[in-house]
Amino acid sequence: MFRIAIQVRELISSNVTSALDGASNPAKLLARLQREIEEALIGLAGETTKARRQQDRLKAELVQANAQEADWGAKARVAMDNGREDLARQALLAREDSRGKIAQLKQDIARLDADMTEMQEAEIQLEAKRDDVRKRLADQLASDGNASGSAQRGGFASRTERRMDHIADLEKRTAFATEDDAVGRGNASVDREIEEMRRERLVDDELAAMRGAAPAKPKKAGKSSKAA
């Protein structure tokens, strides 16, 4: 989940009407809420930009990994055809590494897809919340006759818009938070050992199949028999 998820959820779920009922200064409360929403929108836009850049990088790596997988498979066949089973085995193991990387990259890309979809939905909800708060604040200021407050609000909004326009150029923000799993860490070595066994077995099976399909080596010509 992205770093500002809690703040975004709280802002989306906040009940403005209930907050106003107990507020001694409704205009001040609404102005503060609008600032918080706009700051959250800025942060959300930054996280979306960062996630998109990261996904583009992973997709480029996926193209490379797919090419490497095919390349190692071809090299294994060449080695086997030339009677170098040892090289064929190393090539197949390298190919399995590429396949593992491909699976992980696809998983990471899918996760980023889900994160960006969630962030886009949150942005839509925050925009709606901001529009509601803006209207309430305008009505409250009109009721209070507070023109100076309106000018200050407009100044903040213009600064916010400038920051939103340049959000793609912001420095990288804190990476997506990840939760530690103590049980998973404890079982990691077991998982690695079992995966290595599976990988070795797969390569052995394929080498056996290649061995059976490999063309027979031409027999060396024997010495010509002496003429009787």
C-alpha cells in the first residue's frame, strides 16, 4: 500500500457536516481541510508518477528477460548437438534463472497495476471531496463576509496548481511501504532449497529428452582392409 494511504482514507471518509456542527470557526476548519486534501492530491500524484516510472522500467526488464530465456534455450540445444552436455546443463540452469526473473517481473508489474488503479480511484474521490469543501467554504465566507479569507484561499489554490503542474519533476518520494513477514523470512531457506531441487529435476529431464533426440555422431572411417 502506498505511503499516504492512511491520510487519503481518512480524508475521503471524513464527515464534513459532522465536523462543522461542533466547529467554533467553520471557515477556518474548511480552509484547513481543503489544504489537507490538496496536499494529499499532490502526494498522490507524485506516488502515481513514481509507480508509472517503475512499471516502465520493469516492462523493459521483462522484454530483456524474455529474450535471455529464448537465447539460453537455443544455446543449450547447440551445446547438446555438439556433444557438450555439461555446457547444455549450464545453459538450461541459466534459462531457469531467466524464467524465475520473468515470473517475478510479471508479479511486480501486476502489483503496480493494482496500486495505480487504487490511487486513481482515490484521486477521483479526493477531487470530489475537494469540490464539496470548496463550495462549502465559499458559502461560509460569503455568509461571514470574509473577503480576505477568500483571497488567501485563492493564493493557496494557485500555489497548489503550480505544484500539481510540475509533479512529474518532483524528487522521488518514499518507496511503497512493505510489511515484514517473520514467518516468511524463516521459511525462505526451505523455499530456496525446494526450488533448487525442482530446477535441477527440470533440467535433468530436459537433458534426457535432448540426449534421446540428439543426432548420432558419424562413425570414424575404419582402416581399409588389405587386399587379399
